[in-house]
Amino acid sequence: MKIYYDQDADLSYLENQTICILGYGSQGHAHALNLRDSGLKVIVGLRKGGPSYEKAKADGFEPLDPAEACAQADVIMMLVPDQIQPEIYEKAVKPNLSSGKMLMFAHGFNIHFGQIIPPVDVDVTMVAPKGPGHLVRREYEKGAGVPCLIAVEQDATGKAFKRALAYAKGIGGTRAGVLETTFREETETDLFGEQCVLCGGVTALIKAGFETLVEAGYQPEIAYFECCHELKLIVDLIYEGGLSYMRYSISDTAEYGDLTRGPRIVTEDVKKEMKRVLEEIQSGRFAREWILENKANRPVLNALRRREAEHQIEEVGAKLRAMMPWLKK
Ligand code: NAD
Ligand code: MG
Ligand code: MG
Ligand code: MG
Ligand code: MG
Ligand code: MG
């Protein structure tokens, strides 16, 4: 894998260009502030009265109507929520996407699954930080950066990669390292990771462990601490030093139980199901389901959210977290 650093990137590919950041949420605020601090010309496109309008003003931007901002820009970065991007694209971006501009994303879903189809005479690229926006901003202010992925879907100007790499440098990404990927790889692995491991896998594992202890007659509060609360300690160790560092840090008893029992929980059957989930992602079936779910006003998501909120682990957890005021943001 090729990794790009500061010396590989040249900000001059974006000098004398206007960069429009659409959206001022987690990623939007961090990109806008970092690019501006890197000496580039940044404008912010936002709805008047939207939730982050005042925040952008407080940070010294004069937010423009999204269509007006796109008209003025040479580079347009889409940092509104993914399910809203197609609508903003049609209304504000497309009418102002003249030849030679660059349309950018921080996630590949809408391009890869054809929800946004840009004209052939613009560059289409991705710079996706591997961390939330507040970390992208905080690390930049420290003089460091968060690693990013970079991808080119369409190179109309012959400079798409250099322009995107300059953008990555502007937000601090090349200080840490920028890894090359494709829209397809980023989109499919992102969906797989959140469905099978990070979000879907972990929450299902927590609930199954909690339910097993409670059904066996143990107190739900104790089950919550063991199967949910303590997860953070383990994840922090893995985050810092990988699986081996976590195992070094836990007791030998815990490590022996981990190595001998873990594979009995996540079995070959689980992996077979992961492959089926991956196939649904690759074939576009998951994307179609999620797009139609949004068109129908999210009946399944709403029902599942309601059902999950009523699970015993949520009641017990709320009670216990109230005993730990330091957890509150
Ligand atoms: P967010 O929800 O934090 O912010 C969205 C912004 O869009 C807000 O400023 C909101 O006011 C604005 N917005 C919402 N609806 C709008 C509308 N109808 N018109 C105009 N503006 C509107 O979003 P985010 O998490 O920063 O995600 C932005 C992109 O970055 C997505 O493509 C996401 O996949 C990607 N991404 C996010 C993260 C992350 O950690 N949050 C990491 C990598 C990539
Ligand atoms: Mg992801
Ligand atoms: Mg995702
Ligand atoms: Mg324990
Ligand atoms: Mg040990
Ligand atoms: Mg123990």
C-alpha cells in the first residue's frame, strides 16, 4: 500500500481556488477550519436557520446559501449527512457544477451506489479522515493530523489526485499519512465494518452476554458492568497496542479464557453469515434497502430504535451511568 505524506503533497494545486464546504457538522467544521488555517480560501454553504449556521458564524465564516456557495467554488466538499446528499446535489450542486470543478466526498456511498451521478467533465474525489471531526480539528491544532483515505473516481482535469492530495494536506491528513483506496473499497469495507464488527457485531455481542447472565439469575447491574461497561477498557488497550498488548495487559486467567472460549462464540457459522452480509453490500442489496427505507420515511429504523430503547440493558445502564457523573460530556 502506498502512503502519502506532507512532502508528497503540494498545496499550490488549491491556491487561488475557492473551496466550498457543504455542511458544518462533525467533519464540516473541522475541514473548514483546518483548510482556512492552512491558508486556503474556504467558504461554507449552509441553510439559514439550520442548526450549525450560528456555529459557523461564531467561527468567523459568513455562511452562504448552498447553491450560491457552489456557484462561487472551484472545489465542493459534500459534508452533509449521506442520506441528504442526493437532494442537496440536485438542488444546489448540479446546477453550479461547471467544467473543471472538483466534487469531493468523505464517504463513497452516494457515488458508488449511483445516487449522485456527476457530469464527466468534473473531478470526483474522496478524502476521508479515519476519525471523527473533533479529532481532525484537535490533532491539526496540535500540529499533527488524522490519517485519511484518498480516492479518485473521475479525473477530468488530469490533476484530480494532486488536487485531492492537496486537500488532504490542508486538513492535516498528510502529517499522519494518506492511504490510497477506491470509492468501491472504502464504501464496501465501511459498511461491512459497521454492520458486522463495530456497531452491529459489538452491540449484538453485548446484548447476548447480558441476557445470558440475567437469564441465569445474576443481577442485571452486575451483568451490565461485566458485558458492557468494561468493554471500553479493553477497546482502549486494543486501540493503543493491538490484540497482543490488550492480552499482555489482562490477567493470564482472562487471556486463557479469551483464547480458548472466544472462537467458540464467534464460530465458523458466524463468519459464514458475515460473508452473506458482505455479499448483500457488494450486490447493492443493502444499499437499495436503505435508500428505499429512507424514501418510505424510515419505518423499520424507527420501529427498531423504539424496540431497542426498551431493552433491559438500556434501563439498567442509565441507572448505573447516573452513578458515574464523570461519564457525562
Ligand atoms: P453531521 O451530521 O455531523 O453534519 C451534517 C451537517 O449538515 C450539519 O452542519 C447539518 O446542519 C448540515 N445539514 C443537515 N441537513 C442539511 C440540509 N438539508 N441542507 C444543508 N445542510 C444540512 O455529518 P458528518 O458526520 O460530519 O458527516 C458528513 C460526511 O462525512 C458524511 O459523508 C459521512 O459519511 C462522512 N464521514 C463522517 C465521519 C464522522 O466521524 N462523523 C468520518 C468520516 C467520514
Ligand atoms: Mg467507517
Ligand atoms: Mg459508515
Ligand atoms: Mg471483569
Ligand atoms: Mg496478561
Ligand atoms: Mg477477570
